[in-house]
Amino acid sequence: MGELTNFYNPTAVAIVGASKKPGKVGNSIVKNMIESGYPGKIYPVNPKDSEIEGLKAYPSVTAIPGPVELAVLSVPAAKVVEAARECGEKGIPYLVVITAGFKEIGKEGLDLEKELVATCRRYGMRMLGPNCVGMADTHTPINASFTRNSPLKGDIAFLSQSGATLIAILDWSRSVGLGFSKMVSLGNKGDLSEIEFIAEAAADPYTRVIACYLEDVADGARFLDVVREATRKKPVIILKSGTSQAGAQAASSHTGALAGSDLAYDTAFRQCGVIRARSLTELFELAIAFSRCPVPAGKRVAIVTNSGGPGIVATDNVEARGLTMARFTRETIDELRAGLPAEAALYNPVDVLGDGKADRYRFAMEKVLADPNVDSMVVLMCPTAVAQPVETTRAVVELQKQYPGKPILGGYLGGESMAEAVQLMAEAGIPCFTFPEPAIAAISGLVNYGQFREMPGDGNELSYPDVDKRAVKAIFYDVIRDNRLVLLGSEAAAVARAYGISAAPVSLATTPDEAVEEAQKMGYPVVLKVASPKILHKTDVGGVKVGLDSPEAVRRAFVEIMENVNLLLPEAVVYGIEVQKMMPKGTELIIGMTRDVQFGPMIACGLGGIYVNLLKDVSFRLARGLTRREIENMLAETKAYTLLRGYRGEKPADLPALVDAIGRTARLVLDFPEINEIDINPVFAYNQGLSALDIKITIS
Ligand code: ACO
């Protein structure tokens, strides 16, 4: 039972803008409500008519005698706010606003929507829409929408930001016998959004899987918190169309350029256990699989087929999807050899040959399912003249009952000759596709979700009580007073140090003598780097000199850098030259941060140095809610990880120190939303500890 239980199951519903006239939206909503079998009271509201579709109609909601729990508004946009206000006066807690003409039409509509939302807030009403088709719940049952027909009963909750997609899916679903627990057209998401509906569906006993079509996410931070919880209970599959605005932001850092436009959604979905579908087809293939199959114990897939080609396609897909082909036990192989013709392929995929009839299929499937090395099975069948699709399917259905813990999926190739068998599979609740690929994709979704659920919910966000926020604030204050948004290297290093990130000693010198003095203090050798907020890529302008091991070398380098910069970037303001202690070489890494408009800061880490953009060996996580395990996984995803673990006799890097530095970077950017971007490149990872060499921080 969630916050929206009564929204889906109200005691009485008012339809404001109900109409007698067939073909009008207000008429179809009344009809849908009646035809859905809704058990509560239905009150049509219309200023002129006293009876609509056999129901008594009322001139206004306030004239309705009893309490009303949900009002569906289908009056023109100009009348919606007033109608909502009346609903508020009547004490109605939930609204569905069908009407279009709000923020989707521009400024005027946006203002009207704000007024509508403010009206809802004033009366404590929750609203679906505006600009939506409505909602249906097959278990109440209720259909408060203007869809052409009602959904069949089922256990998939479908939330759609596109009304047209919802209508189309509903129509298609009836033709294939697919049922839904709920269908919600999210519309403009003026108040209620996918977040509330996902939370509700996760708590709903009639929903087994949550499928969403989304164009954006209303509130990234809340989405992460709520959906992370929901996915622990039920699979959430999302098709997200369009691209996030992260890519549109001018990315001056390596991290920003690497992040790209869609990465924040990918990262957010993965971090909170959402299964991402790449097409509408895949969304429903996965939804069907989750609605009908158990989550398999592992990723070992067996394939039983009557033809080689589809078996090979399936095998390729198994590998491409990160699944494995099951290796049968010796006993299984011996039994298959004894019972199948000599030409049959005994090893996975098992080929019962083109003349394989139902008994041969049954025999092979029985042996395969009994094998302890098999977690799931795909049955492929093509309609040879002698194949027995229906009889074979009967065997599949029986075996599914015997092995309820092992998902069985069909890939029935063909059409006409397979129709009856496909129908039998549907009736038995066994997902069956026309080709092998979706069956494998569905198993991959099931396996990934199973792995996610098994991962212990290491939900403790990292905390660092020793960080010095005040020091960072003071540095930012000085930078802003200096009319800058880019920190100098010495300032950035001080910020890092305040957050416990080990930064190589660095200080600013304005004359060659000062540079020598600083170098003497730190000890030779040193590196000199031009200090200018306008010069982000210093090496490119001859602004870096390394390996300076004497006062003379430092003096000479100082002058040369100044000359180079004057020549190549005469207009750049130069604050001086930074003297940095030359650190011993370590594994070169990058730690960075770029901000996404929806999901906030994203932390990156991977192979660093000058080739970061070329090699793109970087993995990302959202800073919000980042845990130690996530950071470890993040490192393990990179190729750099092989180096960090000690490549070709090298000593392994200090992984705990790296995890600590990444966690502290995440803490820093969460504490300071004014930090726009960070690149720490390179970070030298050592056998013991690490050193952040070049730190770039931009603020806003
Ligand atoms: N209270 C009660 N009834 C009222 C009120 C009121 N305050 N004011 C008017 N009405 C009645 C009208 O008299 C009319 O009844 P009638 O048919 O008996 O005359 C009824 O409400 C509807 O009013 P109309 O002025 O006839 O409006 P119409 O039905 O043409 O349009 C609608 C209303 C459908 C809400 C329209 O404004 C609209 O928004 N259409 C687009 C809907 C849409 O596309 N939504 C998004 C879906 S997503 C997708 O893309 C598929």
C-alpha cells in the first residue's frame, strides 16, 4: 500500500467535462469508466445535461452529494484551473487532467500550468497530467482515460510519458494477449511523475514488473533515491528516449568531454538497478520475460534447436550479452548420445536435427533441464515439414512446470505454421519470440537483474569527518573576488589537500628568484608550469618544463616559459609560474568530475595522462550515494585496473588509497555545488599512496 493506492482505487470518481456526445473525449472517459467495471460511484459533471450514458450528471463537482476521491478533468484549458479549484473546495484528493494546452505549447501554457500546480498545492491535491491520456488499473478495475479500449488484466505496470505510445501499446497488447496491472500516461508531469508511480508500483501486490517509457526524469536526486529502493523489490525497465542536456553544456575538461550526452542516464540507471531497454520492442520483450519467468540462478544458457543457423545466431548472442553457453555434465552428454541420432549435435547448442519431432525435442529438453550446469533454456524451432510445433510446445509447457526455477524461452522461427504453437506458449505464460535474439536478450536482462539483487545493499554513503570545508570556502571566495572561475594549480592543490586528497607540493612564483627559492624549499628536481586561468592545456603552449634539478635550470625554464606564452598567447593573463615538486613516476590515472543537469556530479576515473581522450579508458559513477563497493567496481571496469593490480611484475598500486581519493573527490563536489568541473590528471598511483599532480577546478 503506497501513497497513491486510493488514486488507483477511489471510492467515487467525478468526470468534469463529461459529455453526451459520442466521439468527444468527455464521452469516451465516461464510457471507459463504465465498461471497465469500476465498482465505485461515477459522477459525470456537465453544466447542461442531467444524464450522461445512463448516469445522473451534476452541474458542478460541488453539487455532487457524496464524497469524491478522484476527478478527471476534460474541459478546455482556459477552464481547468477553475475546475481544479472547485475540486479543491470539494476536498477531492486526486486529479487526472486530460486537457492539453499547458507547458507543451510554450510560455503562456507554462504560466497556466504553474497556476494549476499552485491550485493543487493550495488544496493538497495530487495531480496526474496535464496533457495526458489518463490512467487505468485492471485490478480495481478502473479506466479513467480516453483510450480506445481497456487493458487486459496482468502484472506489468506501464508508465508512459507519451500518451500516443501508451495508446498504441494498449491496442497492440490486446492483440497478443498481454495484460497490465496499471497503465499511466504521465503527460506533462506537472505534479506526479514517474517517481511517485514507480514507488507505488513497487509496493503494489498486483505488479510484478515496472516498464516505463520516459523522455526525461523529473528530479534526478529523488529519482535515484526512490528507484534504488524500488529495484530491490521489483525489476524496473526503462526506455529513455532523447538525450540529456549534459552534452549540451560546454565541456572544457577531459572528464566533461568523455561523459557525452547520454552517459548520466546510463550511469544513473545502472547505479540504481534499472534495466535499460534500447527500443520499445525491447522494453516489452523484457517486460514479458520478467512478468513470466523466474530470475535464473546463473548465466549458463542451454539451447535446443532443430536447425544449425539459428543455433549459431543464438550462441553468438549469448557471448555478446555476457552470458555463457552451459557446459553439460558427462552424464548429460552420454544420455544425449544414447538417445539422439548419430548426426545430432550433443554439445550446446543441442541440435535435434531438421527431422526432429516432439518426442526427440522432449528427450533433449528433459536431459538439458536436468543438468545442474544449466540455468536457463532457449528452445528454437523452425517449421520443417516434419516438425511438430504444437506437440513440441506441449512438452515445453510440461517441462516448465517440472523446472519452475529455470526460465524457458522460445524462439519459434517462421509465422503461419508456428501460430498455434506460439499461442500455446502465450497461454502457458512462456515468452516466445519469432527470432533467437530477443530470447537471449531477455535472459541477459533476467541474469543482470538477478546479479544486481544479490549484491548486498552496501548503502552507506562514504563519510569523511576530517575534511576542511572552511578552507575550501575561503579559497573559492578569493577566486571569485579575483573575478575568476578557474582556480590556479596552487589553489586547486590546496582545495584537494583540505579534503585529504594527497596533492604534490606546489607554490606560485612571480619571479625567477622566487621560483628558485620555492624549489630549494621543496627539494630538486622540480617542474615549472605557467599559472594562467586562461591556459587549460599548458603543455600545448610550451608552458611546462620538467626535471629541473638546479637553480640555473629553474631560472632558465622560468624565462623560457614566459617567452613561449608571450609568443603563443600574448593576450593570456599570467599570474606567474608554479613550482611543483617532481614526483616519482606512478601509474598515471585521471580522477574527474562533470556535472549533469539532472543527476548532479558524475565522478570519473581511469587511465590518465595526455592520451585520456584518445584511449577513453574511463568509467563513471554518480557522486550521490556513492559507496566504497561502487568505487571498487568503477576501478575494476577500466583497463587501467590491470595495471593497478601489478602488470608484468610491477608492484600493485595502493587501491584503498585510490578508493579513498575518489570518495573524497565525490564528497568535495557534493559539498560544493559551485564546483563545475574537476580534472585531476595525472594522479600517480604508487604501491603506497598516491599523488595528485595536475588539478584543474572550475567553479560557477
Ligand atoms: N464543468 C463541467 N463541464 C464543463 C465545464 C465545466 N466547468 N465547462 C465546459 N464543460 C463541458 C462542455 O459543455 C462540454 O460538454 P458538451 O459536450 O456537453 O458540450 C464538455 O465539458 C467539454 O467541453 P468542450 O468545450 O466541448 O471541449 P472539448 O471536448 O472540445 O475539448 C478537451 C476538451 C478534450 C479537454 C480539449 O481541450 C483537449 O485538451 N484536447 C486534447 C486532449 C489531449 O490530447 N490530451 C493529451 C493526450 S496525450 C496524446 O497525445 C494522445
